[in-house]
Amino acid sequence: MTRVPFNEAYSRAIRLRCPRCGQGELFAGFFRMHERCSGCGMKYEREPGYFLGSIYFNYGWTAMSMSFLYIVLRYVFELPNSYVVPPLLVYVVVVPTVLHRYSRAVWLAFDCHFDHTDLPDVANPAENQPEATTSDSAGV
Ligand SMILES: [Zn+2]
């Protein structure tokens, strides 16, 4: 199994596509993700709570940009706190909501690049589909 180059996986993530093949869309709606890639069959949520790590990206981007904005508005433009803080409170609610999809996509690309041990093989997409369950498998 080959490792997906990080810049390629990252580029696909920015377009909200599967980091492995670049074909399947990650999201079915604004918040709802597809379970699997329509191109290669990779399961996006590899385990329960998998996307918890995306919160680190989302928090980091929001905190860094908000801090930068605060410093610029407060010390470059010398605005009082009463003018700076209320819009930044709105900012810290709106921006993570907007970046939610991108943080998940980047997290998936990041993890897909660095930990590809249990990822399905792109070359054999038929093997990546979930196994069919048989109703009479328990009976002897
Ligand atoms: Zn894919």
C-alpha cells in the first residue's frame, strides 16, 4: 500500500474530497458526512470518536486568527475593548462553524498520510466495501 503524499492529500482535503483517491465527496450536507468514499470505498470515520482530533485543528485556527485580529484591532488601530470584544465573540462562534468541514477534511488527510496502516487498498476498491451479512450464518 502506498502512502498518499501530504500535499496531495491536503489539496484534496481543501476541496472536501477523499484524501486517498480525490474522487468521492466527504460531505452530504453542511454537517453530515458520507460514510464511505464513492470512489475508493474508504470508510471516513475509522473508529468511534475518530473526528475528535479535528477539533484541535479547528480550535487552533480559530484561536490563532482571533488572537491576531485582537492584537491588530486593539494595538494597531487602538480601538477600545468595548469595540473589539463583541465582534470577536461573534467571530469565535461563526468561524469554527464554517471551518468545521475543513478541519475534518484536513484531519482525515493528516491521518491518512501519517497512519495508513488499516486503510483499504485503492487499487482494489471491491475489497473495500463492507462485508455482506448472511442471515443464516449462526445456524448449524
Ligand atoms: Zn476515495
